[in-house]
Amino acid sequence: MTSQSNILKSSLLSLSSRAAQSADPCGAAADGLPPVAAPKIPAVHLLASAALFLCFATLLVSVACSNDTKAAPTKQEIVVDPNLMIVDHPELFQTVKVENRDLPTVLNANGTIQPDVNKTIHVTSLGSGRVVELKVRLGDHVNKGQVLLVISSPDLAGALGDYQKASADEALARKALERAQLLYSKGAFAQKDLEVAENAEAKAQTDVKTAENRLRVLGGDPAHPSTMIELRAPVGGTIVEQNVAGSEGIKSLDNTPNLFTIADLSSVWVVCDVYENDIGDVHIGDPAEIHLNAFPDRAFKGTVSDVSRVLDPNTRSAKVRIVLANNDGMFRPGMFAVATFRSRRSKPQLVVPATAVMRLQDKDWVFRKQTNNSFRRVEVQTSGLPDGLQTIQQGAKAGDELIANALAFSTAASEQGK
């Protein structure tokens, strides 16, 4: 920058001297010649030249100075933490500490209500035919021996004919035996002929019993001969499945589904899916609490009666069964249920009052104390406990000081920020 300034000064001096010579009208001529009048340069031209040169000099100085001038520092961006709350009067908000307690393990599992398999009967017809009368429907309650439907069956007609033929043959054999016995007593009949008559009578009686049994199996009654099968309920209960309609054809036993399913709903099962990593927390005999969507304000008590020894390969879960008494019939198969299991073993768990946890955007939050007047909002993972408590699995540790009423604190902090 110094050399450039010297060059500028030299240029200014040279320009000044030239201007002085040009402006001197009385200057002496060189070599003794008579003085010649110098041409007059207008003052306006001189001023314009000076101004142009001055602008050029200023440009050179600014370029020279720009090489040595550092850029002004930019202003740093300020980041505001939205999870940090600062309040003016922290003494207005009560705090609690996270406690470590020995509590039983609590596990929730989804399930459905199902009929007791041991009290469920599938009703089928051993004879084929066509339905001529349907007397019950799905959901009806039936008593033992009640007629479910009437079938016109050619199988029953054939069995009835066989029974009648066997009965006629037996009557004829019986008369032949009586005649043989009379003649044998008079000495007019040989003993071997009597034995043949006795054998024929015995075979005829066997044929009658066989035909009668077949007739009864198909649903017929020898005392009331008919080709109509009256399918009756083998047990009392509720029809939970129906696979037949009126005037429908019924095939043979080998290729037809069960016509009805009757279940005794005096007791039902709650079958839940417990995942592989939670099976160790559920044992036979553990108490369970059942909640149903149909009765949201009620909780039903039960006991774990079975834990499956086989895992479902698709869901990696085991079936856990709970038996519930259903004398009033309020539990219906297919109802959705949530079972809460509480193990008989205890382990240390972090516990806080339920009011210290705030639910926001499908997440659980607490406000942890940072300084005297600042609190940080922290996401936690919790599970419910009775008596207004919640356990914290992640996000806090024992001894942390939290706001006791998270919802009220959040509201107050929002109002302060406005």
C-alpha cells in the first residue's frame, strides 16, 4: 500500500507542474526565442481533468486498502431448546422423586373369549338326506334331547326295511323252534334237528338286534317307524356354529362338515398371545385381570390355567389360557379382551405417581428438574399400576426430581410463554 501511495503522490506532482506551465502566459521561451503566448485552456477542462484524476486515485486507494481489510464477522445463530422450561415461580409446583420399589411384574396381553373345548360338541348326522325342517338357529339355547332339524333320509329308510325283514325272519325262526321242541318232546323229532332250529332262532335274534342298533344310530325308533331323522341335541348349551340351512342336502358322514356346534357357556376361556420374551413372567396359578371392550368400567378376576408348550412360528407367541365363570352369560365367544398378568415374584421397579406423567402425541412425558427454576421435558416409557402409580422402564432413574402434576405445569408454562 505504501508504494502505491508514493506513485500516486508523484503523479499528482507531475500533473500540478504541467498545469502550472500551461497556465503561465509569461513564461520564457527556450533557446532565447521570443516568448510565445501559450494557448489558453479553459478552466472547466482543468477542473474536469482534476476531478477525473481524483476519482481514479480514490479507486486505487480503495483497492489497495481492500487487500488488508478483514471481513466483518457474521452474527452466530441462537438455538432455542423447546424441551427446556424456565418458570418465574418454581415454588408453586410440587415435585416428587422417582422411587425404587420391589413390585410384581405386570404384563398386558391381547386375547379373545372362546368356548371351553371340553364342553363343546359338534353335531353331525350319520345318515344322508335332505333337510325338511330346521327348528333352531345360530345363537339359540337348546336343551339336551331337543330336536334340531328333521331330515328325510333314504339311509334311514333302508335301515328300517332291514329291521323289519330281520324281525319277520326272527318270528318265523321262533315258530319253527317251538314246533321242533314240541315234536322233540313227543319223540317224533331228532335232537340234531332241534339244535338246527335253535341255531336258526339265535341267528335271527342277532340279525334283529343288529338292524335295530343301526336304525337307532341313524336316528330312527323301532317303536315308531319313520323315514325321517330327527337330529337331537346331545347336550344342552348354545349353538355357536351352524353349517346347514333349510331344504339343503346332507351328504354322508365322510364328506360333510358338522351341522351344528353346541357349547356350554357356563364357563369360558380367555386365550391370550404372550410373546416369547415375556413367557418367563407368566406362570400357571398367577392371578389375571380381564378387561373387555363391552364392559370398559369393570375388571374380572381370573387365574392362569395353562401356558402352551408350543410357540406359534408366525408370531413367536404362546397361548395362555384363563378360565372365567359365566353363569349369567355376559361373556360371549369372540369378544376382544385384554388380560393383565401379575407375577407372584417381585423385582425392583421405578415408580412415580400417575399425575407426574403426561400423555402427548402418543408419547409419555415427564418434567425433570434441572436447576431451581428450569425443568426439562423428557420422554419416558411407562406401564400402569393400581393405586394411581406408574412404572418407568426407560427415560428416568431413581432419585430424579419430577413435577408432581405434569399437565398443570405444562399448561402454566405455556401461559407464561405467551
